[in-house]
Amino acid sequence: MNGKNREEVKVGALVDIVLKKDQRTGKLTRGHVKRILTNSRTHPHGIKVMLVEGDAVGRVQGIVEEAGK
């Protein structure tokens, strides 16, 4: 799961995101999804989410662990 389809991203899932400030370097930040911010079904750069950890906001690059597992 690559995080480009909204239906794959669930609240509580452990994901890797790229923050706006890290887009040039591609540095990933790992955390649990608090809110899904993208309304469209898909997005070519990843679904935008807010993480529980530090309220970080970025685009999902990969799903590490699905919610509830």
C-alpha cells in the first residue's frame, strides 16, 4: 500500500509521511494517523494526513501497519 488511495489510509494506522519542509530531501516521519485531510479519493503525491505525534502534517508515502493490527 503506497498511501495514494484514501480508502487504504485509516485513522490509527502507522504510516510514513513526508513533511512539507522535507519534500526536497524526501526524509520520512513515522507516526499514527490522527486525521485524514485529503478529501479526494486519490492523490498522486499521497494522501495528506495529520499525525497524533506532534500534530505533524504531511503526505503518506507508505503504510507500515494498518489500524487495529
